Amino acid sequence: MSSTQSNAAAIRSFRIIEIISEARQPLSLTQIVEKIELPKQTVHRLLKQLESAWIITRNTPGREYECSSRLRRAAVNMLMTAGPAAARRAILQQLVDTVGETCNLAISSGDDIVYLDRVEANWPLRKTLSPGSRVPYHCTSCGKLFLSFLPKQQREKLLKKLPLRGNTTQTITNLDVLRQELVEIRKKRVSFNNQEFMPGMIAIAVPVMLDKTRACAAVAIQSPIERTSVASLLTFLPQLRHAASEIAATFQEGRSTL
């Protein structure tokens, strides 16, 4: 294969990865062919190569294609170290300076939530979770927020396989109760963690929106219950939403340069 052919194959493979990663759910071979407008045989060959390299995978019952855990880890690492990361941290730091509490920036990654960044406030006995730390969906403000924004079919699939562990006495472990809360979260676009992940720790989170319906990340304020209450954290909702809007712009800038 010539270098020109190799370059063309690499570009096509990257386009396939883009198509799969942008989809709200796993895609079939036919759906990918329709989006990329290449011969089915060519697309199938490229998919096989990507699958053998564990860049994409087929874990769904229908054997549709989705991003692998390897690709998701690479994406998280890029988001944590790319140019816009410094701008996002500056926005988080400004938010912490304003509200006086720890603030997180998180994204969804497979079966859990990953912190892209976290700026600690100066309060004692704090729980240190560094960037890259993973936390559950069902008992964190960011996690429940992401669940609420998933398409119904994808959300139900994830909910049914999540281990709803009772981290504290406040953790929601009943699936129906959790479903009801997710409806309210989606409607109000704000999520709460009332000592559900760690005893004595509360948080609120809002989405970082790519457009009117898609959340690409979440920004949260976290505090010990001894210092404040969920109601008090809600007074910072305008500042939290403003920070989320500013961070959304950094994700849009990143998309426009691809």
C-alpha cells in the first residue's frame, strides 16, 4: 500500500471513529455506511481493523459498534491535557473564589463519571478526588445529571446494568425512585447529591450544553453539610450556570478546530 493510500485509510478510519463517538447510541454497519458514504466492503474492512486494535467494540446484543474503553480513556486524557484545559481550570478557579466551595468538572465515560478537573476550597477534612478520579452515576450530582440527559433507550440499558450500591443511608437504590428523580432533573436542569455518595457531603450540578439537548459535561459545587445546605448551594445557581456556559464555549472551540 502506498503512503497516499495509507493516509486515505487513516483519514477514513478517523472519520468512522468520529461518527461512532458522536452518535447517541451504538451504530450498525448500515448506519455507518450511510453517514460516511463509502462502499460497504471498505467500511467493514476499516471497522474490522479498528475493532482488532480495540479502538471500537461490539458489546451490544445487536452487535452494533461503539467506542471501546481504550478510546474513552484516550479521550479523557486528551480533554485533561489539551489547550482548553487551562481555560476550563481558570473558570473553575473563579467559581471557587466566588462561592467558597470545591467545584468539579466531570464527563460521562462508560459505566461511570470521570473528573476532568477539580479545584479544592480551603475547608478542613475534605475528600480529595484528583482529575481522572471515577465516581458512580446513581449517587452523585454529576452522574444523575448525565443519566437524565441520555436518550430513554440508552438510559434504561445503563440503569439496568448499574450496581445501585448503597454508599450511604441516603443513597437511592430503588430503580423506580431513581427514574422519577431523573425526570425532575432533566426538567429543571439541576441535580442534587444529598449525602448520597459520602456521609456529610452535599453537591449540586448543572449541565455544560453543546446545544439545546446535548450535555457534554457537568459542573458541580460540593460542600460538607456542616458548612452549608443544599438550599444554600442553590443560591449560587446563577454563578454555576454562568460557569457552565463559559466552559461550554471551550468545548465548542475544540470542536471547531477538528
